[in-house]
Amino acid sequence: MRYHVTVAGRTVEVDLTGDAPIVDGRVVNAEMSRLTGSPVCHLILDGRSHALVVRPGDGRGEWEVHVGNRRLAVEVVDERTRVIREMTGGGQAAKGPKPVRAPMPGLVVRVEVEEGDTVGPGQGIVIVEAMKMENELKSDTGGRVSRVHVSAGQTVERGTLLVEFAGE
């Protein structure tokens, strides 16, 4: 199966039809396994070990991947879906960052943006404390903050809408 994977605005083709994965035409040495019953995955990529937390996103083919303190919005589309989207013009959603939602229950420690602020890719948006750790939630692409739904000291549940954006 061939997939098109988009992370931080960059799309790569991933081919899983053979014995080894091929990413943008290059064979990679990769193995991934999931810890049963949890969102934790273990990825060995070119001999380096990585712990990932992988959760479904808001839409089909959308995933939220946490690597260390980084949060990545990932879209995975199979070849058939991509061709259908190209033929119908589908999948051309509004540009700009996706709304930032709480990845887990926690306490909002700090909101790093205000309504009207312009943000860039990877910029910190909100810091949420969960399980005695502070997690900085970041923008996936550039845009303008249209609405801030939370403030410092507020308790939030997983999936709570924290900040919305307007495309730039």
C-alpha cells in the first residue's frame, strides 16, 4: 500500500508494498510496534529508538503524534483517496493551523498567545500540565489567532478546544 503522509506542511510518499518501507524513493530501515492497549508506540528508525504517543485526530486519516515535547499534526492518505481528492477538488481545506485541542486532561498553566496574534509553524500556543509534566502545545502552520477559549488556571478535559485560528 502507498500512502501520502503530511507533517508540518511537507508531504512524503511512503510505500509499504515491499519488504522494507520506501520513503520518497529511499529505502529506510524502520520498525514500529504499539504497546498493547495504549497510544504509545516504539519506532526504530535507522537504528535509533523513538518513543511516540499516537492518537487519532479529528478527521479521517488525521493523527496527533507526540515525540518528546513536540506535538505534530499528521495526515495519512492512501493512494486511492488522494487520487479521488485530486479529481474532485476535495481535501482543499482552509489554510492555516488546525485548532489547538487539549491532548489529555490537565491544567492550563499559561496561554502564550492572544486574539489577533500571528503565529508561525511550531510556535508555542498553550502550556498544559498533565501527570506532573508541562506540555507545550504548538501551532502546526502559520496563521492568526482568532479566538482563545481558555485562560491560565483553567482545568480542561481531553479534546477541549483551546485556541482557534484564521488562515493567513
